[in-house]
Amino acid sequence: MAKATPNVNSVKSVPKNVEKEGKKVAKEAAFSPLMEKLMRLGYAVKGFLYIAIGFIAIMGALGKSSTPADQIGAIAAFSKLPYASVLLWIILIGLVSYSLWGVVRAVFDPFHKGNDLKGLLARGGFLLSAITYAFLVIPTYQLINGARSSSGSNSTVKMVSTVMNMPMGRWIIGAVGLAVVAGGLYQMYMGIKMNFDQFYKPYALSSEQFRAAKQMGRFGTTARGIVFALTGFFLVLAAYQSNPGNARGFDGAFKYLAHQPYGIYLLGVISLGLIAFGLYSIMMAAWLRLRRPSKA
């Protein structure tokens, strides 16, 4: 009796079907109700961190705070509040959630940025955001366990020095600095040109709230872009002069602004912009319009 010959095409189609089914499952998980809740928590935590950074920068300029005006400094400030352990766990979960959301935005493109150069750059920025917030998870966990925070200029200089001692380290820092400058300039551009209408559920806000949300988004995104561009500039300068001491993070950028002519006023405007950005992020947490892909 002749043996049945397997259908070659059927055998070849098995891996493709598995891959297709895997992508389908991944997409369903990325747009699941649980992921949406985590995404909204991530936006809320991000918002409160930026509000804290803005207030810390203002208090530092007035000589009333020595806490570094950056993300770790903001998290450390929350660690000094009542119920700090609970707050830090919420922040940690929010950071993980926002990092995951960055991957979802980069891979599944829920904001429909597309695959052209502009869209790919935006999605690359989402991935960079995911990596950035993932790096904040470990310091937050260490604070939960009672460790002291390590933030500000010294930690930035230490990190840059470590990288620059690696092969091609100066080039790596220079490339990262240029990418951060580009990201800052793009944020400034978005603050001026981006259509913020697309992000909000139109039925969730009154016309006055809608207008206020858009203005906060514009002001906040522009202010954050300025800080990012300054931070990137100092990274490029550190690489160019082979001097890690020139590198500055958020806190160093604020101190640089404060020492410029009329710097206290400029720093105040930028700080208010970051507070506005934080409020905008909280609004995104509450009213973001998430357009799920079709099931076709």
C-alpha cells in the first residue's frame, strides 16, 4: 500500500500560520483592556513626575531645595511623603506600564504614524522613550528598599565617563547627544505644529477644557523640547571635548539656564511649561482616545 505523500505547501504554511497567529495574539494583548488601564496609569505617573520636576526646579532656583530637578529627584521627593512605600510602588508600576506602552506605540503604531521617514522617526522616539522609562525602574525599586537616590549632574557625569572609557565611547556619547538634540527640536516642532485634537475623546471635555488641554500640550511639549535639546547639546559638547564633566542632565540644564541673563525668569517659564506638560499627561491618562486596529 502506497504511503501518503505530505502536502509540501501545507507543511510550509505551518510556520507562516504560527507567525500570523502569534502577531494576532500580541496585537490583541497590546490593545487589551488591561493594557489600556496600564497605559493610562503610565501617563498619570509620568504627569506627576513632570509636575514634581517643575516645582523642584522653581524651588531650587529660589534656593529652597537641593533636590535634583530630574526624574529620579522627583521620585525621591515622593519617597519623603506620607505613605511613601505605596506611592513608590504605584510609580514603579506606572513606569513599567509606560515603558510597555512605548513599545506598543513603536511596534503596533496606535497613533497611525505610518512607515514613511517621519513616521519611523516618531516611532523610534517612542521606543527611546520606552528604554528611558525602563531605566528608571531599578532606581525606584532601590528607593522602595531604602536605598538613597543617585541623580543630578554627578550621576550623569559618571554614566558618560563610563561610556566614554569604552571603545568608540566618545562617538557613542556624541551620537546619543545628537539624537537627544534632534528629539528636543522635534518636540519643540510638535509643540508648535502638532494637532493635539486627535488625542482626546471629543465628548469627554467641554470646549473650554479642550482648549486648555491643547494649550497645555503645546506649551508643555515645547518647554520639554528645550530641556531635551540643552541636555543633548551638553552630551555632544562632552564628546567633542572628551570631557565627561561637560555632560548635564535635566538638573544641569536648569542650573545652566538659571545662570544666564534673566535666567531666573527663563527657568521659571520652562518650569511652568514642565508643570503644564505634567497636567497634559494626566489629561491624556483620563481622556486619551485610543483607536484600536480593525479585526480584519
